[in-house]
Amino acid sequence: KVVIDLFHLAAAEVATIRTRYRIKAGGDLKLKGAPVIFNGVQAEPLKNVELEPNRFGIAVTIEGTTGVIVDWEVHYEV
């Protein structure tokens, strides 16, 4: 899983989290599921992104779609 700290997300800011999986060697990363969108200040700022096992690769992206540029704090657990 990936743990993301959204503590710095302000009232008018939006963070979008997307998960992509590669399903074959050398293949493209494909979006899996709908993006998860967080708006404004979060009562519980630590968010978990659960990942499924994958031997070809996984990418988790965080996009700040409004507001200031943030240095996101992320922790990956195996």
C-alpha cells in the first residue's frame, strides 16, 4: 500500500490520485479504476492507497489540480 499525507491540502485545493498497472512485460501503464479526488482540508489527512500484486509495474500519481505546489509526503509499504 501507499500512504499519502494530505495535511497541507488547504480549503480550496484539490488532490487527484490515480493508480496505473502494467499487465505485460514492456507494456504501457493502464489506468485502473476511477481517480480518487480529495477536496479541501481533510479531517484525517493520512490516506491509504491499496495496491494489488503486480510483477510488471505499478504507478501511483498525485496531481494537485488547484492551489499551490505541494511537496507530497508518501510512504510505500510492501
